[in-house]
Amino acid sequence: MHIPEEEIYYHDHGDGHVHAHSAEHEHEHSHTDGHGHTHTQTKAVINRLARAIGHLESVKRMVENGRDCSEVLVQLAAVRSALNNTAKVILKDHLDHCIDASCEDVQEQMKSLNDAIDKFMS
């Protein structure tokens, strides 16, 4: 039976193991995001990352099989684009839900965000 991609959920155990399933289910472990804010795009980000990982694995196989370098470079560019687009989703989600302008430490929040953006861009 074929399950549409948008109905597949990817779950990362945090140890590098990712599995896919067709419906939400109970887990024997907890999920934490490190700072206690709601992230509305978590499922979309996990799905995007899982697809990028799969794409990167196929690029690895291309290299192992001796495929043409130009083909490999084109596919690497596609993976990089997918990661950049995933980062945009994370950034938008962070700006929409994690930056609290009414909070006393908004300057620290912005500094932390700017540091993260600088590291991502370099």
C-alpha cells in the first residue's frame, strides 16, 4: 500500500536513528526542545530533514558507483538547497514562536539568534 509522503511521520530518536511510520503513535520516551517553547513546524522540519538525509544517502551511492562528477554536484546542490529551505522554516518558526518582545531578555534572545544565523551562514 502506498502512503502519501505528507502522511508519513519521521521520528528521530536523537541518536542518529530515524524511523518512519504512517500515523502518530505513543512513544516510550519524551521529547524536549531545550527551551520550552512551542514549535509548530516540528513535524514539517523532521520530514524535510528525513528527505534530505535520504537524498544525501543516494548521492553517497552515486559517488560509490562512480557516477559523473557533474551529476553528483547537481545532486549535492539540491541537498544544500533542501537544507537551506529547512533552515528558513526553522527560522520563521523561531521568530513566530520563540522571540518574546515582552520578555526582559529580548536583547539576549536576539543576540543568540544572530549568533546562530552567523554560524549557519558561514
